[in-house]
Amino acid sequence: AQSVTQLDSQVPVFEEAPVELRCNYSSSVSVYLFWYVQYPNQGLQLLLKYLSGSTLVKGINGFEAEFNKSQTSFHLRKPSVHISDTAEYFCAVSKSGGSYIPTFGRGTSLIVHP
Amino acid sequence: DGGITQSPKYLFRKEGQNVTLSCEQNLNHDAMYWYRQDPGQGLRLIYYSQIVNDFQKGDIAEGYSVSREKKESFPLTVTSAQKNPTAFYLCASNSDSLSNQPQHFGDGTRLSIL
């Protein structure tokens, strides 16, 4: 079975600063990787996904993530954050060609200060 | 616009009472899911359904029941056997059983005990 570890439960940052939210996974087979964002009292929205091909994936709202197979990581980055980026971020992984049920990390709360 | 509608947004349960959370989708998706979200614990899978009239238990199915009589609908009943039902419940769907399809989420139902 696959597992996902989001290394930081909370990341405080000042507005316009860069940010990196870390995600590591473990799986014995190839995987698909996702980042979702959740605003207060709402459901999750897809930010970006890695299925295959280029390891640098660009998503919505200026976010990007890099798939690193040797490090089994899929860290999310944004060069300059806004107050509106304050939200909970979830990393998820599903097995390639196997069970389609994704495993979610516990989430990272990004708090952007003015 | 297509999407997932969850209702009600807030729900209160009395001791010994069963309550049902509604989830409807007009995305023509085959697969539907129910998750429970507690602070700091990420998303935990309660039940999922791949096709009409078929569903499987997830990781925390005890105290919950579901039905899938129509493709569009996947209601969740929180029974009196669920001793700690206070949580945020999320319904999700995706197009088919291929594991590279991201999930679409509703805006959730927050259940509390009276």
C-alpha cells in the first residue's frame, strides 16, 4: 500500500515571500501524484497533478510542483504568495494501474501574514 | 456548470438518532466516495462506489451506511452506532476506475452532536 507524509502541519509565511510545502510518499510501484487546496468550510480543489512526462508540473494560481522519483517527493512551491493563498493543502497519491483510491496526507496549513 | 452538491451544509444529531447526508453529482461520474475529515487527520475513506448498486467499505466504515441506487446519488447515513460523529464530511467523485483521474469534491457537510 502507498503512504503519504506531509512533513509540516503548519507553514507561516509573509506575503510576497516564496513558499515550499513538502510531500513525501512511499510505494512499491509507480504512482500518480496530486496536490489539492481546501479553503475554510469548502471541499478540495485540484491544484495540479503528475501523471507522467515532465517532472515539473505547473498548476493553477501560480503553484508548481516537482516530482523527484529518487527522493520519492512531490514538493509544492510558489515564488510569491498572497494573503488569498491562506488555506489547507493536501498531497495525494494513487497507484499506477492498481487501486484508484488515492491516499491523502494529513494536510499542511499555509498561513500568509501581511 | 457540472459539480457535486452536498446537503445540508450543517447538520445536528441527537443521541440515538440516524441522520442522512445527501450527495448528488451531475458530472456523469461512475465512481463516488465519502470521506470524513477531522482536524490534523486529513481525509479518511468511509465508503466508495464504482458503479450503481455496488459499494465497498473504506477504512472507517463502522457506524455508517450508504446506498447507490442511482448514478447521480450516493447518500451517507450516520447511524446511532457511530459514537463520535462530529466531523466534516466530504463527498467526491471521479470519472472512472483509472487511477490517474483526480477527484472532484463537494463543499461538505458539518455534522455536530446536540
